[in-house]
Amino acid sequence: MKQLISTFDNWLLFIFHFPVIFATVLSDVWKAEVVSELKTLVSSCVVMPCKFQYPGKQLPDSRIRGIWHKQDKRDQRLYHEDHTEIADNFKNRTKLLGHLGEKNCTLEIDKVKNHDHGPFCFRAEIPTLDKYSFVESCVTLSMMPAPEKPKLEQMKTLEDGVPTMFKCSIRHTCPSHPPTITWSRSNSEATWSNRDILHGNWEVESLLNFMPTEKDDFTELTCTVSFHGGLQSLVSSAIHVKRKANFLHIIIPVVAVLGTSLLFGGVFYIMCKKYR
């Protein structure tokens, strides 16, 4: 009877702890998170965000080997810690930006060529554990031979002597070497920022503080974006300046008319008095 009770207690203990054991097993799996497709400017760079999971406890960088390879040709490696293992057309063009010990496998491809389409997949090798290629989570690059046109925002009509703000912005996928923005008005103040808008996309923007005058009326303001690799893109906008309210063009004619009227009135009065 005691043996039966003991067996029953063991079953209860197993049933109680089973969900915890099951959850632990499920959490210790090989898994990678990447952006499946990224727009990429030829000649510039692209940064491919990547995070991964592996069974067991977290290990230092030195205990993990990270490799990037083509999805259909695992021997075609675009990144390997051993330089001799990298395919010739990717040598000196790739860099692992993430720390493997922190489960970050982010990769940069520099001097992008129009045939760097992919798909590219990450592979983790842990000598004391296992090896795994995340071929179900790969990155495809969508090539852009020329940059997109930047976006320029401004007020439709400007006022003479009233400060106004212009905003020029453009999206990109090269945060390690972000584009620079310059304006055609060098005597104005401008700020610059580069922000992560998620999913591997970034936006660089510049705000120009501009004081328009009458001389700026019917001129153009140009924003030029220069990308890593040498390509440029620009956008221009016509400037229309509303002049300050000026009543001189009304007052002067009125005064002239009044003066003339008084003059003729005075002459007429004198003539009438003389010949009366």
C-alpha cells in the first residue's frame, strides 16, 4: 500500500512540474530573427539586422563561431572569421557588427554590387554543443542602381524677415555610414540626425533654419544628399516670399494728389480775389 501511495505521489509531482519542463525545452531551440528583404543602394553599404537563439546557457563570443552564407550554396560564404574561407567576391567587404555572445549576428556588406542579391543566411557553430544554419530565416537584398529622391518639406509662402524651417529627409539601410545632407544656403543654420525607423530602415534628416528676404523671392533652395560610395541625390524647391506690408505706395500718391489740389486751389483763390 505504501508503495502504491509513493508511486501516486511521484505521478503528481511529475504532472505538476511537466509544464515547466516542457516550456524550458521549447525555449531552448535554434531560432533566428532577420529582416527578410532590404532595399539596398548599389555602391553603398547595407546593414542586415540579425538576432539568434541557441540551446543552453549564454556563451562568450570566443565560444561561438558566426558564418554568413548563401541559402542555396553553403560553401559560398560572405562572412567567416577565417578570411580564407570567404568567397573572393566578398573579401574585404563584410563585417560582423553584432556580438555573438549577446546573440547578435548583425552583418554589414560594404561596396554593394548589383549581384549581391542573396538570399543570405546566418550559421552558428558551437564546438561544445552543435552547428545550425538558419536557412528558414534568410535576407534578400533588393537592389537600387540609383538613390531615391529626398523629401523636402516647407511652408508654401514665406514672409520677409520671418524665420522658417525647412526639412529634408531620406530613408536608407546603411546606418554604419549614413548619408550626409547639405543645403544651397550656406549662411543658414542646419541640424542633422539619423534615426532607426525599424525593420532595418533608417531615416536621416536635416532641419534648416532660414530667414527669407525680398531678395530670395522667386529663387530656389536645394537639398543635396551624399551617400557612402559616392552617389548623390537632390531636390529643389521654388521660394516665394511675401513682402512686408508697406503703405508708402499708397501714401505718396495720396499726398501728391492732395498737394496738387491745394496748389491749384490756392492759385484759383488768388486769381478770383485779384479780379473781383
